[in-house]
Amino acid sequence: MNSILDNRPALKAGIWKVAEVAGYLWQKGWAERNGGNITVNITDYVDDALRALPALEAPRPIGTVLPHLKGCWFYCKGTQKRMRDLARDPMGNGSVIRILDDCASYEIVADAPVAPTSELPSHLSVHNYLIATGSPYKASLHTHPIELVAMTHAKKFLEKDVATRLLWSMIPETKAFCPRGLGMVPYMLPSSVELADATIRAIDDDYDVVMWEKHGVFAVDVSIMDAFDQVDVLNKAAQIYISARNMGFEPAGMTEEQMKELSDVFGLPK
Ligand SMILES: [Zn+2]
């Protein structure tokens, strides 16, 4: 079967990176059923021949107007599709879409008319924000990391930067690889405009990884692998914290002096 990935090695590699990450999400136990979403800005990989291809279906409304997305192309997980299936068949479980000039609708230009995730408006709103601010970030990831979600069931960890400081102090690499820490968004209805807006406010507050209380994380970065890595590093720190608690003690954590030395030597934000 012909694929739009044929003879487009950069686009193909980019989409297979998403498949690789989808496999990791499943292996980690973070992607039950159709849980989680990935949207990647693939505009840089799109050539004139691809731009000239007809859409597979009539345009669909995004549900909002996103002026910075004019002419942008995205790969996104399909609605009701599973990460474990996307891992072996990214074009059968995800979609390539182009945003139309009205910035309010999109068309599917892909191998099959796979409808994008119902979370598309919120993911695209984040990408619209990223482009508006000149960010180099191209990828957004939503997933359900077990230990991080568990922590949000305790009120004390929902206060600003309480979880960040705890997680950073569990193992030095956490601050080195997640220097902006973990933002917190209080519980809001999944898929709601309010949740999307609060997520953008948290990203604007300089977080790359935002925790949704009792739900999951939303992460942004230059690539899908980098977004995954930040969540993986933070969840590892949460696992170390929980392991210590399971052994019956509150972990000491790195000292303030050790954290300061780390920040000074590696040039991390204070
Ligand atoms: Zn979710």
C-alpha cells in the first residue's frame, strides 16, 4: 500500500519516533486502553508534493480559532486509538492533518481517514501558544504516569513547587534534566476548555511538565522523545520517594547545599 511516508525519510523517522514513545508509554503502564495523547508539529518535514495532495475527507472544524497555526501540519493520535497499537502502526492509529487558512478547521492528509483525538483542540491550543511565543518546542504529550498521579491525591503536593522540590531532591539528575520542575493544575474536567487554558497558563509560568490533579501529566518539548524523557525522569524520582516510604521511612532528600552546588556547577535555574 502506498503511504505518504514513502520517499520522505525525515517525516517517516519523525512519525516512527512517536511510535517508539507510544510503545514506551504502554510498557511503563502509563497508557491503559486509549489513554493518553500525542501531537507533534511536523510542518518542517512537509514538502510541496505533500502540500499538493488532496484531503481524504471534507474539512472538519477545530472548535476554536488558532491564528498561529495557519499552514501548519501535525501528526496526532487517532480518537479511541491505543498507544500499544500506535507503537506498531502509527499511520493506522494516528493521523496527519493540515490546518486550513481560516485557522479554524483542518483536513486529514494521510494514508487512511483516521479521525484525530478528541483532545485535538486543547493540544492545538498549546501548539498555537508555543508558536506565538517563539518556542522551539514541537511536541506535546499527555499520559498517566502512575506514581506522579498517585502523589496528586495528597493535598500537600498540589501546592506550588512542593512536589518539584521533593522530586529534585531524590536523585541529582532530576533537576539537571527537568530544570523547570513540575507545574500543578487543580482537578478540572478532562477535555474541557478550562483545563486547556490552565495548562497553557502553567506552561507560560515556565513549566515544561504540568501535572493534572488525579489525572496525568501534560508535557511539551522540542521533540516527543524529549517530552517523554522529562516525564520519565520525574516519575523515576517519584518512584524513589515511594520506595523509601514503602521501606518505612521518609527519604532525607539531597540537602539545600547539595542542590545549590548542583545548580551552580550545571548552570541550572535556581
Ligand atoms: Zn488522560
